[in-house]
Amino acid sequence: MRTVLAERMYYLFFTQSLWLVALLWPEVLQAHLVTTGMGPVYDGIGHLLLTPEDWVPVVAFALFAGLRGKEAGRGALFLLPVAWVAGGLLGLSAHAVPLFPIPAILFLILGLLVATDLRLPAKFVMGLAVGLGLVQGFLNGASLGLLELAGATATIFVLVALVAAVVVSLHRSWPRIVVRVMGSWIAASGLFMVGWFLREGFN
């Protein structure tokens, strides 16, 4: 009986996976700004959510801020979007962005902070929020308009609020270990991205 049930579950998983791959298979690739057809604010939201280089560092930072407690989480919630807007306004006038793999470095640093659960004061977390917002906002502003930037910033506020609040509420040890494992995956992705950048640079 268990064998038959296992075979059915395997078949169901396999067929559902094929359907998922078929649904997510891209037919059209668009570089730069994502066009949703619902206006520039929604375009900014779509751009952020469909660009892992933008939202993964935000999620990683929110995880770290949540691990550091309520004060750090509240500070990050407001400082990161404000700094993102400031950096975006500077980026609007930029004609080019550096070729240095900034997103990969952010993946690596923020992922390591989460994975090690480094006990840093809330003021450091707030300073990190300002730095992350200025850097990522600048990179976004170089490719987005003002209204698109507003949509992306609003999404960042929601992401940080949800993720940090969930992590702050974790009091047992094993859910916090899960968060740290997520940080290790992010750091590993950053290391892979740095290696890929160096490989492409030498070719």
C-alpha cells in the first residue's frame, strides 16, 4: 500500500513539476526596465521583484535586522527606503554605472552577516541600512525614472516590514537556525557570482 502511494506521489510531483516548468518558461526576454502596462509605479514594482540582484540583498538585510531585534528592525524599516530614494535621485543623473560586481559583494557580505548571526549593535544595522540604500538606490536610479523609483521604494518598505517582523518574532533556536541557513545560501550565491565575474573578466 505504501509503495503504491509513494509511486502516485512521485508521479504527481513529476507531472506538476513539468507543468510549472512549462508555465515559467520565458518566451520573451526584456533587458532593463520591466513593462507591466499598468503605469510607471507598477513598472518599478515589477522591476524590483523580477531582479534578484535588487530584492535578495533587501531580504538578506531584513533577515539580519530581524535577528538583531526590534530596535534594529524598526530603524531599518524606515532608514533603508529613505536612503534608497536618496541614492536613486543621485542615480537619475548618472550616465553610467560601475562594472564592479556590487550585487555579488552585497550577497556575500549580507549573507555572511545572517549566517554568522553576528551580534552587532542596532546603530551599526542602521548605518548598514543607509549604505545599502544609497548603493542599491543609485544603481536603480540609473535605470529607472522617478515614478518607477517610487514603486520600487514602496515595495522595499513592505519587504523589510514583513521579513524583519517575522524574524523578530522567532524566539526558539531552530527557526533562527533556519534563517541562518538562508543566509549561508545567499552568501554562497554571492561567492558564485564573484567567481563568475572573475571568470568572465579573464576570458
